[in-house]
Amino acid sequence: MLNDFTLERANNFIKNNNINKTFYPKLNFAAPVGWINDPNGVIMYKNELHLFYQHYPYDTIHGKMHWGHAKSKDGLNWEHLDIALAPDQPYDKDGVFSGSAIEKDGKMYLMYTGHVLNEKGEIREYQNIAISDDGVDFEKYEDNPVIDENDIPEGSSITDFRDPKIFEKDDQYYMVIGSKTNKNKGQVLLYESDNLLEWEYVSTILPHNNFLGEMVECPDLLFFKNKDVFLLSAMNYTDKETDKFYPHISWIIEGNIDWTTFTFETESIRKMDGGFDYYAPQTALVSSNPNEYVTIAWQQAWNRTMPSHEENHQWTGQMTIPRILKQENGVITQKAYSGITSEIVYYQIEDELNLSENYKTELNGEYLEFEMNFSDQIELLLANSKDENIRIKFDGLNQIIVFNRKDTIAIRNHDTEELYDEITYPISVSDKSWKIKIFIDTSSVQLFVNDYYTLSSTFYSEKNLDLLSFSGIKGSKLNNMKYGYLNIQDMD
Ligand code: FRU
């Protein structure tokens, strides 16, 4: 036997294990047990949203990766399904790494990277396929890998070549793959196929630029009315202006593909999210003409301490809630997925709240929305009786949002011990008011500003943060405040 990482062993292990749910999310997806990272194979299949994910069930660390699997009708309440893929073949024996899904003739095809250490201890990454008739049981294709090192263009790395994202365009299948040059410069490669089984290299669709760092992970390509959009994650990026180093960062890149040269011309680049915890977003097309994509990201960060691991809770890692990306009035908007917003029950509404004095209330739900004037400065404090709290400053005057979690469990860099307790997110909104929507979960906040800027961050507190207060500079007001809770079912 190649190794003992079989599907059967993983499924039995999961069934027979319990976790400590102190920090466990209610809104966000998390694994039944063990470690998760990237969302994989996000797809709307037979009217249900399927989510696969990088998963190591046996421990709360990144081990030999499997693909976990869940599905949902509303993007909020998830049903755990059996593990879809285990690292049980010579071409994926050291990890079934990230990839994507597509439907063809009613079948679901998964395309993923097999991560392998060869006899010499060198890394090789192969692209493989698994097929299912029902979207639950998958069989790996007998002729895997469908793309190996011989299909990688000269000058590109044969060790780092991963995370295929499949899409269909004008009756042709394509796939973008994360890559780097032999000189460690991130780039994205494009492959094409008529039948999903045989693939050919087409182009370096996104050649290197500084934003792509030393390696591109999890590239994804979206098509809107008059723009094409890359979502991708870059490793080891250094901001040229500030010299600040980011080991991992996710970008949204707008531009256009030239389909004669198969290259993407970049028009603008911005961070996909301004929080501490947002990586490897993946999308699925959920409606066409105009195109709308649902997107889910890993709401956690590499190389940092994770309290549920440190405190031995037997699970670690969570996703964002699904969002919808679409083009509206020329811009790409980001909103919570409609399946989720339709589950919000509003229990309190205030037309206007004057913040000349601090305002305090108990939070009885997971959702909050309000508007503020862009010349106001407002601070939201979410606390408990144990002196734990998070603070979010909405600073219209300086056009920033500052998220602070220093009074919750410390999160540090594994190597440098750097503390990640406060993050500042520049907001350059020309609108006169900021419309803020916030989803507050057991251990994360996800906020949306004018359906464009988003900030996602985890925080880990020993006790729930359910005391809410607002303060503001003189004259600050909140308008159209709505408090809501979400209809969450217990899926256990
Ligand atoms: C991104 C990533 C991918 C890889 C996977 C491994 O977070 O490093 O590039 O496929 O995670 O788990």
C-alpha cells in the first residue's frame, strides 16, 4: 500500500471524533474536526452550493491534504458530506492540493493538484481529475495526471505549479494555474481542452508584475460585461512604496483579456479584503447575463498562531460567508450571498441614533447595519464581562477603518512572534455616507462598506462578545440602524 491515507480511514476518524466548540463559528463554515484551509471546487450543482476544502482531519495542522466536502441550500446552513478525495495515489500521495469543479453532462468533474515528493525528495505538482455521477462519490481518472511537468512551458517552475481553476468560454474549456518563473516571480498559466481530459498549454495569461510576488496561488478568472477580473493570492509580496512585506495577500485585479494573444491586460489592482484573515478566495458562476459569482475564502492566515489549535479544541480554520460579486454601475460590488441575507430576521430598528453620549446595548444576533456620514468618526466596541473586546473605528475624516483585537487572545507570527492585533484599511469612498453591514460570528467579524470594501477578521475570546457600544466625535450620528439575527439550523 502507498500510504494509509484512505477515504475510509478519514471518514471513520471524522465520525468518531468530538471537538470543543468554544470558538466554533455559527455563520461560517468550519470542519467537523481537524484542519482546513482553502475552499476548493465551489460549484452550484443541482441547485445546491457545494464546497470542497483543503482538509487534514487527523490534526489541527496542515498535513497530507484531503478534500473535505459539504453542501448548502442557502450558503449558511451546511451539510457535511463524506470526504471526497484522499491522497492515496502515486500522483497525489503527499497531498490533494487545491483545485476547482465543473459540471459536464450532469457529471461533476474535480480538477486538483497532486502534491508529490519524489524519490529524491523534490517537489512535483501534477494536475489531476476526479469524476462523479452524483456529486458525492468521486473516482479518480485512470489516466491521471492530465498535466505533468512535461506540459509546463520552459522558464516556469516544475515544483510550484498548482491550484487549477476551470472555466468554460465560447464552448471551450480553459484552466488557469498558479505558477512562478524559475527566478521566483509569480505568474499565471492558461491551458485549454475540448473534453476536460486532454489539456494543452496556451499562454502565460498573466505574466509577472510586482503584485504577483514570488508565487501565485489559487488564481480565478471572472467575466463581466466589459471587464475581466482575476482574483488571486500571492506569496512573498513586497509593497514597493512602503517596503512592507506580505507573506500572503489576495488581490482583485480588473482588466481585459486579449483573446488573440491570450493575455490579460491589467487596469487596476486592489486588496480583495482589508482584514487580517482572508486568503485563497474561489468563485462559482451562479447566474449569467449579467454574470454573478459566488465567492468563498479561507478566513484565516498562514504562519500564525491559531487559538483553537493551541488550546487543543481539535478543529482549526474557518471560511468566510459566501459573497456575491457582480458588476453594478461599472464597479465590481461585493455583497453577502442572497441565501444568507434572506435568513436575517430584524429584531430592532432605529432611524437615528445621536452619539453625543455613548450608546450601549446587548447584542442578541449576528447582524448589524447602519449608515454614517463620511465626515464622522465612530467607534464600535464589542465586549463581554471578562474585559475581552474588539474595537472597530470607522474614521470618515481620515478615510480608514481600524480593526483592533488586542484585548482578545493574542495571534502571532510563528517565526517572528510579531503580534497581529490592529489593522488599518484605507477606504476611499467619494459617497457622502458609508453604509456598513456587519456579520458578527463567535470568532470573526465580516464587514461590508458601500457593498465594495470588505474587512474580514477572526478574533478568539474565552467568552462571547455580546455587549455592544458606540461612541463618536461630537455630532456623530448613526442612521437606519438595523439589528438582526440569522436563522441558523443545528446541522449535527
Ligand atoms: C494556498 C495553498 C495552495 C495549495 C494549498 C495546499 O493556501 O498553499 O496553493 O494548493 O494551499 O493546502
